[in-house]
Amino acid sequence: MSSAQMYSEFRPLLSESVGYGVVIGVGFFFAFVMLMLTILQRKFFKFSPASSEEFTSASRSIKPGLVCCGIVSAWTWSATLLQSSTAAYEYGVSGPWWYGVGGTIQVCMFGMVASKVKMNANGAHTFLEIAKARFGTPGHILFMFYGFLCVLIVCGSLLLGGAATVNALTGMNINAACFLLPIGIAVYVIFGGLRATFICDWSHTIILFIIIYIFTFRAYGTAPAVGSISTLYDLLQQAAVDSPVAGNQDGSYLTMKSNQGLVFGAATILSGFSGVFCDQVWSMVYYQAIASHPESTTKAYMLGGLSWFAVPWAFASCLGLSARALLNNPSFPTYPSPLSPDQVNAGLAAPAAAVVLMGKGGAIAILLVVFMAVTSAASSELIGVSSLFIYRTYIRPKATGQEIVRVSHYFICFWAIWMGCWASIVRCSDLTHPHVCVSSLLSCLRGVILSPAVIPIALTVSWSKLTRVAVFCGAIGGACLGILAWMISCWKIYGQINIPNLANPYSAVCSGLTGLLFSGVLTVFVSLMNPADYDFSGTRAIAMLDDDVDEKHAREQSENNTKMGAASPDLEGHLKDVQVSNDPVDPSKDEEHYIASLQPVFKKAFIYSTVFTVIVVIIGMFFCPGMILG
């Protein structure tokens, strides 16, 4: 009997109508909720969704708790749940640990960059504006290119991972899921802008953690298939005997001494750097930075990074290890066969464990949490894409805030359709090799192609000696060297250059590390050869998109409240601020005080992120080798 005959089909537990109901029904439910909230906001609050500042940056009034929820929700992709569970299924407990480390330390470190953004370009809406102000059109186009690459890779990973899970659980057509998932998201983003995204992120985060708690208590306490931590431990010990992990101590799934897990962690860290720093051009973490209060920026990022770590660590260590332990359970979807390589690559370890632990309820919970992950991250991508200022920069420089909001709406509609097209193109291309996980391959590509842009982006808002020539040398030279290292390492390690070998973590680490390090060396070296003396006056002069909408909206609110017999103090204050802002004032003293107040914020971010990085890396690399959990 051939090995191919030993694998069974993953049996969907839910009907196809459930898949369409969740994808369409839940998506438009959130759209309806956002429409109601937008109507209430327009009528009773001082921030109008019709204002370009409110649409693109939530009027820079978001508090750290909501920013923390936004970071957790926007950074929780479908791959966060599925790929981390796959890592636990294949490598053991080290997989989800390193996956969590690979996304957390970058978010914490980005708190330093966020404080510099607040300090040196507080009026900016996107990183592209900062690049344009400092380096002109060439720098703007360079970073725009990297931004487009990043958003394409992220959107493909989001939709394909979510669609594959929906297909496995319900039988829904994958292409249909790719096209339908972004539609409801686009509707509520158009209605509510960035504030709507934050509100949905908050609700998604609550639902996400509730489901994680349910699975955790079910797996470690009440599920008949497991029932207790000691039973799960015994099952995993037996799994290590039946199918030991190559490179792990004693083949155990419960050890941090894992060669494959360590390499996977290195690849995830490199990919995470590019995801956090390059995707700021569009959405994700960068928009939380410009939308938050300046003094709360570091707090929000530290809380967001630590909170996010719990998602892959708790979710994947629970479901990924449960899937490995419960392979011989009659309720397992592929019983009596294990998951096939294709099913593992599709991220079906977590859905399989959920089905055994909770039956159809587990399938519904997985379907819902993956849907939430896709919609929250995709909404951040859409609001980021909508905030591209190509229209104002190159087409209509004198465009008003209302025009920009209208163009943003058009672009959101276009990108929602293009996301589905792009995901379908990737799925039908040669990239979808039968033995390669598409999400893993796209994650690998993100680290290979985008890593060289990380250091130039960080230095753009933080180093006065950086030059335009150095940015181009670092970003382009690092990319060329990284791709060259990718090909050579694949050839030397595996003897052949093909898609499965290129997607292997060893090839990804060689490429990503080469691109990141040489990019930094080239950027710094070329800058020091002929250093600039930039004072950031150009980036600090970037103006907010103030328009007549805020003043008109404030007057309408004041009139409505006067008719009701009591004017809102907040509205009166806002109207007063709008009127006073038109008076000529000397901002030099306020600017100096503002910059000085952010210096301690930057120092705190540096200290906190450094300490956290050292702790998690030391735990993973030095304290855990040789120690079996139990």
C-alpha cells in the first residue's frame, strides 16, 4: 500500500450554507453595526467620519487600551492561528513559543520608531509622506514599491489561509470565499474609517480571547478525549514514541531543545520585522502610532506586544499539541489516518483538534475565530491602502479633505475586489505546490524581499545623518544580496532550487538574515561617507488635513444641543479649538516642549523592548534546552 493511500479526506462537519452564512452574514452584520455607530457619531460626538483626519487617523485621539486591542487584532492573521498550530503539531511546544517571539519583539521595538514618528513627523498620515518630505519623489517611489509588495503578500496570506479553513470545515468554494470575505469588511471601513476599524478590533479581540479560553479549559480540563493536563502529557509522550520529532531531544514534543523549532523561530523573527516595519506604510502598526496620544504610544505598544504573544502561544500550544496527541482518537477527522502533508500545510491541525475536543461547536468556534482574524487584519490593510496620498501628491495637490475621503472610498472598493482576484491568482499559480503551505511560502517571501527595507525605514524617522543615496543602496543592494543568498543556500543545502526547497526555513533564514544585515551595513556605511545634517523640519512641517468639515460639524452639534436646551462642553471646546487654530501663533516653544516630552518616551521604549527581547531569547535558547516539560 502506498503512502498516498494511507491518508483520509478531511471530512467537513458543517454544511456549505454555514460557510456562506458566516462569510456573508457576519461580515454584513458588522457593516450594519458600523453604520449605526457612524450615524450616532455624526449626530452626538465631536469627531465626524466625513473629516479626512477622522477617516485616516481617528483624529489622533485613540487611548492606549484601544490601540492595544488594535495591535492584537490587526497582528492576529489567519496564519497566526493556523501556522502557529501547525508549528506546534510538527515541532512541539517550541513552535508556538518562537512564533510568538517572532511577532512580539518587533511590535515592542516599533514603540521606539513610533515615538520618533510622534517626535519628528506628528502631522503625517502615512510613512510615504515622511519619505516624500525627506527624500523627495525617488524615496517616495522606492518605499511605495516596498509597501505594495508587503500589502500584496499580506492580503494573499490572509485570504488564502482563511478561505482554506472555511473550505475544510464547510466545503465552501475557496475562490468564492476569497472574493466574499473582503466585501463586508470594505463596507464597514467605508462607513466608519479608522475609528470603525479600532472599534471592530476591540470586539474581535474580545471574541478571540473568549474562544481561546474555551479551548484551553476544554483541552486541559473538561474534554472527554483529554480531561486533564496529565492525560495530555501521557498522550504526547506516546506520540513521541510513535512519531518522534527529528532534531528534538528524545524526539519529544514537550522540549524547547528543538533544532527545527529554533530555525523556524529565526525565520519567523526575520519575517516579523518586515511585516511590522514595512507594513506601516499601509496600516497595521503604523496607523495605531499616528492615531494614539503621543504620551501613550510606548505603553500601547508594550501592552499590545505582550498581549499578542498570548494568542499564538496559548492557542497553538493548546490545539496544535492536542492535534498531535489525539491522532488515534476515533473522532479525529481523518481517523484512522494522520493528517496528510497537504492537510498539515493547509493549516488543518487546529480545526482537527477543535473537532475532537468540542465536535461541531469546535468547528464553529474555529470558523468564527479565523473569520475574525481575517476581517480585522484585512480592515487594517484596507484603511491603510485607502490612505495612500498618491492622489494628492501627484494628481491633485490642492485636494481638500473631503475629496481625499471620497477617493479613499473608491480605492477601498477597488482593493476589496483586487484582494479576491490576487488571492485567486496566487492559488491557481505554480506557487501553490502540493507540498508547500502557501501561508508559509508567503511568509518566507516577506522575510526575503522586504527585510532589506526595515533598517532604512527605521532610520528615516530617527537618524539625521541618513542620506537618500544610502537608502537606495541599503534597500536595493540588500534585496539583491538577500535573493542571491536565498538561491545559493537552497542549492548548497538541498542540491536543487525549487519551490519546496525555497520555502524551507533554512533557506529563508539565510536570505532574510543576509538582506537585513547587509542592508543595515550599506545604509550606515554610505551615509557616513557623506553624512547629511537633517533637522526634520521638513517632516515636522507635514500638515494635518484640516478642512471645513470639522468646523461645520462642530457648529451643527452646538446648534442641535442648544435646541435641546444644553450645549455639550466638549463640543463647545472643540468649536473653540477650531476657531482658535486659525489665529496666527508662534509654535516654536510648544514644539520644543513637545519634542522634549517625547525623549523620555523613546528611552523607555528602548529599555523595555531591549529587556523583553533579551528575556524571551534567553528563555528560548539557554534555559530550556535539555529540560523536558512535565
